[in-house]
Amino acid sequence: MKILFVSMNSIHFRRWSDQLRDNGHEVYWFDVKDQGYAPSMSWMTQITGWKKGFLKKRGRTFIKNKFPLFYKILVRKFDHPIEDAFAKALREIEPDIVHSFALYTSCLPILSTMNQFNLLPWIYSSWGSDLFNKENKPNYLNEVPLVLKRVDYLITDCHRDFIIAKENGFKGRFLGVYPGGGGFNIPKVSIEDKDYELIIIKGYENKLGKAFNAVEAFIEIKKVNPYLKAIVFGATNELLEMIERQNIVLDDSLIIQGTMSYEELYKLMLKAGYYIGNSLSDGMPNTLLEAICCGTFPIQSNPGNVTSEIINHEINGLLINNALDSQEIAKLLRLAVSDTAMVQKAFDINRGLAKVQLDFSLIQEKVLRCYECIKP
């Protein structure tokens, strides 16, 4: 079967696509952002380098930053429209299935082309805040239903988004709920390996991510529990600026780190006792699932009740109801560090849950069956 993926290059896409490696399918990738050839995905045929009609190697960024209006004129005049490039790819490849990852990134830009090829089966994988978050999307009620009415198959990372999709016009076949990046290789880890003085915090601070409130919560409980330490990973510039404005002192007990490789984060997850992820909107967070796989006690926000699909409050983790309330997060963190029995029980529950719900080989088998059930 010929499968044409449409996606930007991301860790989640690379992990999902890897499920199809050496499994008998002819796999192609249309690089929707035209980010360039990806050596890590050399096993699939890549359609990249389709966009740039001027200064293909150097100079574009300089012109874009220094002469933005002139840059826009050049783009309109010389760059190749995605509709033309994608239609060309469809005609040359003649795929059996098109599979798009994320609605605004990889569905809307090719919608008009897919409407022309209206008999070609189309899968849409909903990721993160794709369907749940309507903020700053003034055309949501026009754009989203147009996509959902055209796609034939749907995969989501949570049950909530299947309901939202149906409410907005999806009438195709639902293929199921799977982690956005596919399954996980469940590590060997014992409770004795965990450092219950160490808390790790996802550092996204932006319109949706609210890491600063989690940092404030840590500072609050550290007044009573001075032995605690925290590492904030993936810290955004917004978080760094807020920490500086609030004159928060950074030392060995509060470490802020920016971009971190997957391998570095994985080692940190294996070591840390607690994980905090806090946002106003999300799908099922992949970092939450990784924390569960690593036996790290999760404290996670619950936008649209999505996290409660996997976390049973005060049983295998804690749910943050108000992502903007630092005091609530501090209260939950205080409970976690004081209730040893709850944390130990959660370790056993989550390790068992990971093996039966999140294991790579189990998810891969189900995903491959999904593709096989689609009749071109």
C-alpha cells in the first residue's frame, strides 16, 4: 500500500511514522513546511524542497528580517503554492491513502487539493489543542467543519476530541485513540531508582502553557520542604522573562533548562520522583504519558477533562483544575510529597497501565491494522 504522510518534521511525527518502517508499505512524506531533507527518516521517500522559488540556499532569512514587505512580494511572485506542489505529488505518487497530522498545519493547506481528489481516502490525526482550543481561531467554525466533512478517517490522542469532531461535522470512520507519537518502549525502573526530592516541570510558558504557575508553586512549598529541588525543561523565553521580572533566584535547587534532547529528557524522567505539566489547553500530553511509563508521579492540568481519561485523581496522579492558580498547584504538590503511600501505589498502577496501554509493540500492532482496514 502507498501511504502519503503530510506533516511538519517533529519528534511525534517521526515516532509515529517509525511504526511503519519495514512493515511492507511504500511510505512517502510531503514536508508541509518544506523544512528540508530529514536523514532520520531516510527510509521513506521525502517530498521536500518544493516551496522556494528564490534564494533557495541562503539569504531568505536576512531579507525576511530586514525587508519584510519586500520579502512578501518575492514570496507571492516566485514561491510555489502548496496546492500546486501537493497536487503534483499526488499525480506522481498515486497514493492509496493520504494521512495528515494536525489540522491547521497539514489539513487546511491541502484541503482544496483533496477536494479535487475527492475519492482518495484521507486520514486526519488530531494532535494537542487542534480541536479543543478555539482561542485566536476566528474562522474555527468555518475552517474546522470543512476539513472534518472531507476527511474519511479520524485518529485522536484522546476521547474528548472524537466527541468534538462529531459535533463539528465528522461522519467518517473513527480509527481509535492512540498516543500522538505512537507507543513507548517501557523502561525497566524500580521505585528505588526514583529521587523523591526531585521535581521536573514542563517549561512551556505561552498563551496556552502555564509553567510559571508551577514554578511559583514549587517556590511556595520549598519554604516548608527545603530539601526539594526542581528542574524545568523546555523552558520558553516567556518563562525566562517572567522569572527575571519577578527576581526569582536560580540556584542548585531550581534549575531552568531550554531545549533538551529526547534522550536527556528520558534520563531525567527515569530519575525524577514527580512531574508537573500545566496548560490551559492540550490533547493527551506526550510528556505525561512518558512520565507514566517512567513511574514518575504525575501532576497535570485537565483541560476539557482530557487528562482524567488516564489519571484517576489521588490514585495514580493528581489533577490540576485551575492552571492559573499557583496556590492550588502548591497544595497538590504538598500532598504528593507528603503522601508516600499514595505515590508508591501510583508507581505500581502506572507501571502496569503503561505495559497494557502504552507499549510500543501493542500500539504498533493496532496502528498497522488501522491502515490495513482501509480500502483504497
